[in-house]
Amino acid sequence: MAEVKLRRVDQGETKIKSVPIAVTPEGFWCCPSPVVFQKTVKTQVPPDKPKSSPTNQNTSVQRKQTSVTEKKPGTSSRTGLVPGDQRTHSSDAPVLDAALINIETPRPKVENVPRKVTIEFGEPGTSDLKVILLGKQGVAVKLSVHRSILVENSSFFANKILSQQPVFPCIEIDDCEDVEVYAETVGLMYCKELKQRLIKQNVSRVLCILKVAEELGFTTCIRTCLDYLEAVPWVGEEEEEKVVSSVLRLKGETIRVKPVLKRVSSEIPKPPKDTLSHILELVLKSNEERGRREMKTVVLKLLRENNNLSFSGSADLCNETIYASCRSSLGSLLSLFRKAAESNFADKSTDTIEPVVKSMALEADNLLWLLDILADRQAADEFAVLWASQQELASHHTKLPIVSRHHVSKITARLFVGIGRGELLPCRGTRHLLLQTWLQALIDDYSWLQHGCRSFDRKVVEEGIGRTILTLPLEDQQSILLSWLGIFLKTGDNCPNLQRAFEVWWRRTFIRPYVEPPSLQQPSGSMTPKAEEQ
């Protein structure tokens, strides 16, 4: 709390000019707007004009004393009692020791003179206590208040007033962070319906009032502010953080604080895994194209943010949930391919065929989206293993029309791109099996993918395929690239162009062949075959 001084008010006090103030039905004289505080410096302080009255000397000494006793916010309160027989020229002059009195204080500059405003609460002319607020920016506000109101509503003022011996008609509070909010909070003690007053304010203003109310021990105002914050919307993350941090600092209002914090925390422990699984299921089962597309983007973005902030345990749970969805979609896709590969499926009616084809495209799109999520989380290695082992799905692929099956080849292309970029690092056996199982199916659908899919980037896919091939042993590179060469020479642009990978393999084989150092060569006559990674 800011520094507090108790002192008498006599006729010798420096004049504090009044400003126009509106009156509420409750008798609360509203605090002027910030513009009034700013303009008072022009209306109340004259230009450089010499003053020779004795009061000026006392005032300058008083200001010097104020600067000496200034304290930073957050320091403990200090109450100074000034009996009448110790006053010198006027009641405003504080008690100074000899060392301070002998100091010659320079005359303050005009721009440094405090700006002063007076506010009266309750019935005019009936106040029995003055509260002077001294702001950090040179604003001084005198409040004409009633002891009974302050004692009834504020534990802070009650302690100060009831402990006065003798009774002093003035309390001075130094270093107020915001005198306007402070004055408004004191004025709220005169209001019967605090909710009606706060409902006109914004969240930022109510947080400022809440802070002052806590300092003053104004319990009714604190509870009303909390009720307001519990009901009003919080706009943006920044405002939400301010509300939560302000509420968490409150002490002794646990019951009132909980309803506010329920907006950002739950008392019911529900595993995030179940919630995420439900969200993924809703998105994966949606048939509405626009909503599905937009929510896929949103969930991917939010999971990316969660991946950056979550600890390893929660990340593992999230990955398990995603892989469970992958297996479910993969099982549905395989079942649909089996049905579509039946010999009499093509003879069925359009009403029977179209739902199956549409569902195949939907499940393939689901797998592609889940693969994007896993690749973004650097957790797609297991997906590569799952996809490389789908020999049955690949065998059915050749039996279906290209218009129905080409969605599956998008998944294969995405895996090759991920391996080429280093987004996933499956073992050598998985990479080789992936090429054996799915490269030919991708080549078969390549012409359709180029011309029928707007999102298909031929150069990126070809680079990914080539880099994946070049990660294999040289013998496997040769086998795959020679097979590709035969197809490319027949189909041309309808086949992936892997010339760059072919050139690298050529240089490795014929131009700059790598010769094993003698230390790595097997001893002659050794019968132990070289272990190969599976």
C-alpha cells in the first residue's frame, strides 16, 4: 500500500481548486475523466509568477519533505501523526528535524507543481474526513468523505481511522499508482448497487478497481468485481492472461475466485487422450467438405502449438491417440478396397458404387491428414512401417479404376517427400519395402495425379522419390533405377522423372566408385556373411 499520513487541515492549507463533477442518484460525486486531470495543470497553475507570501516557503519545505519521504510502490504503509502544537507556519507543514529545516530548498519549477483536483462524496458539506491522494505523476486529489462509510466498507481505512489518537481530520496517501481509479474505488463505497456501476466498465478498468479494492480491503467491491469477471467475455489471450493472473493474486476470496478460474481449468480430471480422440473422430467422420477442411487446418495448427509446449509424456499420449486413428482409418480403407475389388462390383448400380468410392477417398484423405500431423510432430516413422506392410492393399490397387484408387498414391507420395526432407527416418528395410510395395502403384497413377490433383507438386514428389532411392545400398539403387528407366523410356511424362537420382547413382557406380579401406574388408576365406539390416 502507498504511504499514508494523517494530519490536520487548517485555514493555512494550500488551496485546491474544484472541478465540475456529475452527481449520481446515490449521492456519489463521479470522479472526473482523465482529461480533467490533465487539463488542471493549465487552469490551476499560473505562468511564472513570483510569490512572496510566507505560505510559499512552507509549501516548498513541505514538497521537499514529500520528495525525501517518497517510497516505491509495494512498500509498507507508514502513518505519521502531527499534533497541533508541533505545527509551524501552517497545519500543512510536516514536522521536520533540525537538519532538514536548515537545508535551503530550491524553488520548484512550475511544471513540477502538483496538479490538484477536489472531489466530494455523499451529501455536500457533511463530510468529516479528508483523504488526499498524491499520484506519481504530480496529480493531487482531495476527497471529502465520511468516516462511517470508510470504516464500514474498508478494513484498511478502518484500521487507520480507529487507531487515531487523537482523531485527525485528514489522511494523506502518497505514491498512488492511479489516483483516478483510487478515487473511483472510494466513491464505490457510496453506491448501493455496485454491479450497475461496474457493468458500464471494461475488463481492464475492473481489474484496476479490483487491485485497489484489495489494497483497501473493500470486500464488497472485490466480490462484485469477481462476479463481473466471471460473467463478462474475455477478448483475446492477453486479456485472459491478465484476468487469470489478477485473480490468482487475491487472498481470502477462494470461494469467489473458483467460478472465475473454472473458465480456464476443470475440476473434473478427464484424460486429454479421450478428448483428443473424440475431436479426431468428429473430424475424420465428417462428410461436410468445407467444415471438414477448415477444422483439419485448425486442429493441425493447435496440435503444432501443443507439440511445442507439451512435455514428453503428453506428447507420447497424443501420438498414441493419432496412431489409433490411423489404424482405424487404414482398416476401413482396406475393407473398402476388398469390397471394390470383388469381381461383380463393377456390375452393381451406381447408387451402390458411389458411396464406396466416396468413402475410399474420404479414408485416404484422413490418412493423409494424420500423416501430416505425425510428420509435423517428428513421429511418422511408425506410419511408414504401417504403410510399407500393406501388401494386400497394394494388390487390390491394381484391380480398381484409377479414378477410385489414385487417392491412395497421395499417401505414398507424401511419405517419399517426408523421407526426402528428413521429416521421418525409417530404417533401411522399411524404406526398401516401401519402394517395393508402392512405387509401381504411384507410377501407374502418376499421370492422373499430375492432371487431376491441384495440390500435387511434381518436382517435390520426384525429388522425394529420388532421395529415398539414394538412401539404399548401391545394389538396391541399381535395381530400382534400372526398372524405372525401362518404364520412363516407354511412358515419358506419365512417369516420375528420376534423372537426378539416376545421375547420382551413375557417378557412384562408374565415375567415383567408393573403394573400401583394407581395414573394413572381410578377411579372405571368411565364411561369415556380412550382416544386413532388416
